[in-house]
Amino acid sequence: MIPLFVKYVKVICLILLFIYLFIYLFIYQCIMKSIKELFKIGFGPSSSHTIGPGIAAEIFSRRNPDAKSFKVKLYGSLSATGKGHQTDVAIQKAFLPKTAEIEWCSEELPLHPNGMVLEAYDEGDNFVDNWTVYSIGGGDLKDEQGIVHDRDIYQHDSFSGIMEWCRKEGKVLWEYVEEMEGKGIWDYLKEVWHIMKDSITRGLDEEGVLPGPIKLPRKANTYYVKSNHSHGILMEQSLLFAFALAVSEENAGGGKIVTSPTCGSSGVLPAVLFYLNREEYLREPKILKALATAGLIGNLVKTNASISGAEVGCQGEIGTACAMAAGAAAQIIGGSPGQIEYAAEMGFEHNLGLTCDPVGGYVQIPCIERNAIAAGKAIDCATYALFSDGGHKISFDDAVETMAETGRDIQSAYRETGMGGLAKKWKPFSE
């Protein structure tokens, strides 16, 4: 006969095992992707309209190596503003040396406004294969199976949860990123930073008119030259503007940039980091740590709401970029985790409701100017948070949830379709 206390021990052990499994499966499961998926390196002008569709075409081409030709049907926002975003050009380049016919369809597919159907044909023009996929923002793809090439590595999906982890471990936000990603993340972020710097340098040197019928002249060089003849706050502001314009104009011209978190908002974070690096004489490791924190902030928005202008408007792109830059700046200038969270929340909150209304479907008006203004706002938010004790009533998580709700309420005409807002006010050659 088994002694009574042995039975109790077995029961207790079973209970403890179930508790452990519950914690492992439901609390410590990985629920957020690597920030490498947020900071994508590619060519502009749009992460959702060029980088994403280009990647989809490459995947489909590899899946059908014996196909003779391809057809791609673009739906919703991809169709409405795809020509201005050079979506067709990106897809056709990805299929080279084979040909790809592009069909523009006005209706939307069910899962996302940026839908596309890829079809493969053999030498006799017989149908071989198809794939329905969505470009959901930041260069990411989703089909009926879920996120394509998805791999979650983070254990928290809220700023509050991450802050609690930092408090318990006595660590800060960039250390959390290193803990989840591994030390190899720093090599990738170093590459990201170098490309960001290169995009600013190129953009400051370039002059002339950007591609497309708007005939918008580049302004970064002019702002930079004027800043050298200014003093005080005018010099500082014009420098920050010049850096943001440089990246945004490079993106609009199809140059190499880093999505942060998208192509259309790629000028905000690099401008703020480049400006602070210049003004504060920072060493590279400090910039890389700020990039890690910025990536974490962007990841939270991407996981809990959206960074796609076609889904939630420009609040998801510029709003997220401003939050990322504000949080990064707050960290650089000595902010605590609470002050960093406050800066990011303000950067996000004060862009709520921002519509996505690209004139002519090009990532130029109002996109380029918005990057410059958001960069200035990010510095202001970081400064404001640093002078506070970090306490505030609305959390970053609350602001993200509100943005998702607001995005659902915004009419489709104001979500990257080019049918509403500023987009319908401009006529070709009227300027």
C-alpha cells in the first residue's frame, strides 16, 4: 500500500507540472517577430506597393521555375495607386527574364485592401498555378495560411508587459531586445544604420525633379545649404528637416532605404538619429541601442494594430515612425523606460486620425513633408517626456489600440486609395 503522503506528493507534482506547462504555452510563448522584419532594406517608393509585391513575385517565381509567363491581378489600394507607386515595375523586375502581365482590378479582396492574385502559365499558355496574397505593410506578406515566412521570437506583445520585465530584471529596453534577438542583432542594426546614413548623404547631394507627373523638385539640398547660413533654432530645425527630406526624396526616387517602419515614413527615424548623432557627438553603439528600442516600439504597433496606410491611414505609418523616433531620442538623451514610453505615446497620440491621401498615387505629396514635420515632432515629444517624471494617463498600449479603432473608422477614400483628401485636389500640370 502506497503511503498517503506519497500520493499527495504525486498530486502536487502533477499540479506543478500543469502550472509550468500553462506558463510556458500561454504566458511565455513567442508572439512578436524579429525587428529585422520591421527594418527591411530595399528600394522605394513604397514598402506595401513595391517591396511587398516584389517579394511576392520572387516567391511565386521560385515556386514555378518551369512557368513560361505570369499574370498578376492587383486589387484595392494596390490597383488604385499602384501606377504611382511603381507596383507594376517592381513586379515585372522580380519576374525577369520572364514576362508578367499586370491587370488592374478596382474591387477589394476580403483580407486586406492590398490584395493580389498571381498566376503562372506554361509554354502553351495553360494555367499552372495561382496564389492569392496580401501586402500588409512594411514589406510583409499574408495569405490564407497567415503571415508568410513568419517566425515569432518575442515573449511579450505589450509595452506594459515589456516594462514589467525590465523592472523585474533591472534592465532597459535595448537589453530586452538583445535578450530576445541574441547578440547577432547588433550586426544587422549596424548595417541598417549605415544604409540610413548613406540615404541621407545621397539625398543631400541630389537635386532636380522627382519622377512622375507632379514634377516635384527635391528640396533637401536647399534646406541643408540654408541651414549653414542660419543660427540657433532656425539652423537646428532646418538641419532636421533637410535630413528627413533627404531620405524621403531618395525613397520617392526609388533609392535604397530602410523601412522604418515603411518606405513612406522612412525619413523620420534616420533624420532624428543622424541629427542627434551630429549634435551630441554620439558613439555608434549608442545609436544602435536607440535603433533597437525604436524597432521594439514599431514592432508593438505592427503586432497590435497596423503600419499599413491602406488599412489604417497615415497614422499607422507616420504615427508609428514618429513614436519610434521619439522613443529612440528619449533614450539617447537619458530618458528612463517610463519616459521613453511616454515620448513614444505622445508621438503616436498626436498623429491619431492622420489620413493617407497621396497625390497622384505618388509617395511625394503630402508624404515627403510629413516625414520632416514628424521628425521635428519626435524631438519635441522626447524633450517633453524628459522634463516629466514619466507618469501619464494614457499608455502607449492604449494609444495603439485607439489607432486600430480609428483606422477601421476612416473611410476608404482616406486610406491610400488616392480618392479623397489632398489627392483629389491636385490636377496634372496645374501647379
